[in-house]
Amino acid sequence: MAGSLESRISNLEELIIIIILNGGGIPGLPHKGDPPAPDTTRLDAMSRLFRRIPVPDPFASDITRLSAEAVESSLLEVNAELTRLRSVEGQLNARLKELRATPGKG
């Protein structure tokens, strides 16, 4: 079931990206408006559409009951989230540096 759900989510992401990159129009038909930015990536587009709802940390008693596999899985999720947040932090810092370098814009 999880594989099926993951596949469906991936398919939905691809459709949304196609819609975003085509300016919301039907593929093959001319659309009006500006073309998408050349540096728009799948991650950037998806992060604009979906904001993650924060998940509260589990209670300490719940952690003590976890199996080794569950702890490893949780660690992988935490590390993935840390990596994502560091990437966003880097992008924000770069943009802030860019804005500060060109006063009057932004």
C-alpha cells in the first residue's frame, strides 16, 4: 500500500509541475503570460505549493518503546528534514546577501 501511495504522490507531483511549467495552460495549446524561470526546479515548485504541517516531537516514553528499526527510520527522517532545512537556509542566506548587495531593490 505504501508503494502505491508513494507512486500516486509522485504522479501528482509530476502533473502539478507540468501545469506550473506550462503556465497553467493545456499542453500543446499556446498560453499567455510569462514563461517560467529557467532555474525552477521540482523541489522549488513543490515547496511553493505545499507547506509542511509541523509534526510534534514524540514523547520520551514513546521513544523508549521504539524498536531499533523504528529508531533508524526516525533518524533518517530527521536527517532528511535537517538537510532540507539547511538547503532552504542556504537559499535564503544567498538571497539576503544578493538583496543587501543591490540596495534599492527588494
